[in-house]
Amino acid sequence: MKKIDKKIEAMRKYGNLLCPKCSGDFQIEGKSLKCALGHTYDISKKGTVNFVLGYGEENYNLAMLEARERVISEGFFDDIVLAVCEEIYTDYRLKGDMDQPLRILDAGCGDGSHIALIGKFFEEKGVETELIGVDISKDGIHIAGRKDNDVLYFVADLAHLPFKDRSIDVIVNILSPVNYKDFRRVLTEDGLVYKVIPETGYLKELRKLYGLSEYQNTEIVQHLKDNAKVIKERKIKSVENVEAYLDDLLLMTPMLWDREIMDPGAKLREITIDCALFTFGFEE
Ligand SMILES: C[S@@+](CC[C@H](N)C(=O)[O-])C[C@H]1O[C@@H](n2cnc3c(N)ncnc32)[C@H](O)[C@@H]1O
Ligand SMILES: [Zn+2]
């Protein structure tokens, strides 16, 4: 079966897409999604859909996100993705059997690698999933669409997710912005968000090299606690040998984009990962 047909079938099966302009239901007509008011979104050959035609703001370009894809495939983020998978799986098992697939959304999925890896983890555990990745970056979703997997990838804004109310069981949000209002809207009542944010030591060697001050996440954490009910917090720390892909790492890192890429010299080989993984819900 062609990729587009496979993805259209998955969209039909998923059935929870809605029009981000008017919140109306979609019909699938040929190779488009169309709501009752006539808002129409084409499904690309790769089976992706762009829901932010016209207003998407793009900071991430193709070269940067391709570099990020390579860095992910080298395993730089493996500990982060594994920690997220383990937490989701633990909570999933506590909940007991579900009578439908576990619906996981990666909100701010970038190049789409993480949600694909999460899918693999659950496949190996024998858990049926419905996997969705959204990102505002067209280039990110373009790269994601090249992958051969069952994930549905959409260009969409976190603030206007194209999903029905209470239609997602799990939201993953890795090193990306958050929108508490829309996350709350699309999550099921007992649904949970798994959010990874940097801690002080994250990429500290690069910050030092570029003369940047120490990173502080105090405001982000406070904002999180003001808007959601934190259930768990887990630290993720490791030191990675990045020798084989240092150039890609320098290219993919947002904090360095407005700076000239510097020659790190002979010594920069090890880079620190230091993150916090928050599990939270919106219990009333
Ligand atoms: C640092 S990247 C992280 C990407 C991916 N989660 C990863 O870890 O590789 C942040 C991502 O958030 C996306 N993003 C920023 N604002 C967004 C918005 N309003 N809606 C959807 N995605 C957004 C960016 O396009 C970018 O891909
Ligand atoms: Zn509409």
C-alpha cells in the first residue's frame, strides 16, 4: 500500500481530527480533509497535513532539523526518550487494561524521531498505540514524513491542536514549548503529560564555549506548577561522547543559532545532558 493511503487509513481509524479553524469534524475527501464549513487541508504524498497554512512561524530550518535527526540517531537523546517511555509504561500498567489503543501525542515533535522511538518501545511491549507528532515547523514535519512508520505527522500549532476534546491519553513534550490550555482540552480526564525541560547543566560545555550564562529553568517550572498538577519529577543526567557528531550538535542547538559556529578546539568531546522529566495532569 502507498504511504499516503496507509496514512489516510490511519487518519480514518483515529477519527479524532478536527478543524483548527472552526472546531468542526472532518470528512476525508479523496486526498484532503474537509470540514462542514469547507476549510480544506491537503494530505501530502507522505501522508502529512499542514494545519497552519499561512501563519506558521518558523525558527527551525531544514538543515538544523536534519542535523538534529542525525544527533538523535547517534543516540544523544536516548536516555531522555527511554526515561519518557519508562514513565509512560509504568503509568499505563498502573491504569490496567485499556479497551482501545494508547493514544500518544508528541507535541513539538521536531523531526519526528522521538515519537517513532516511543512507538517502537511500546510495540516491543506488545502495547497497541496510536501515535501522532505535531510541530509548527514545516521542515520538521517534512523530515518526519520521510520516515517509514505508522506515526501521523501534522504541521500544527500547540495552541490550536487539531484534535477533539479529551481524545489523547498521553502527551509527550520534549524540550519544546507548552500550551497548558490546549493540552488540558485534548487530554482524557486521567490523561498525563510527560514534559522534559533542561536543567542547569544541560549542554553546559557548549554554553561555556560560547560565553553564555548558566541556564535557569526556575520560571518554566513555576509556570508548570501554576498550571498543572505535578505527579512525578525525575532527573535525567548523563555525559555523552559526541566526538563523531559534534558538528551536527553545534548546528542543531537553538541557543547557538544567532552565533557564529566556533571551532571547539581539540578538547570538546564530552557533553552533559541534564534534564528534568515532569509527569503532570490537570486534575480538577
Ligand atoms: C528544541 S526543538 C525540540 C524538538 C523535539 N522535541 C526534539 O527534542 O528533538 C523545539 C520544537 O518546538 C517546536 N515549536 C515551537 N513552537 C511551537 C508551536 N507553537 N507549536 C508547535 N511546535 C512548536 C519547534 O518548531 C521545534 O521543533
Ligand atoms: Zn473548519
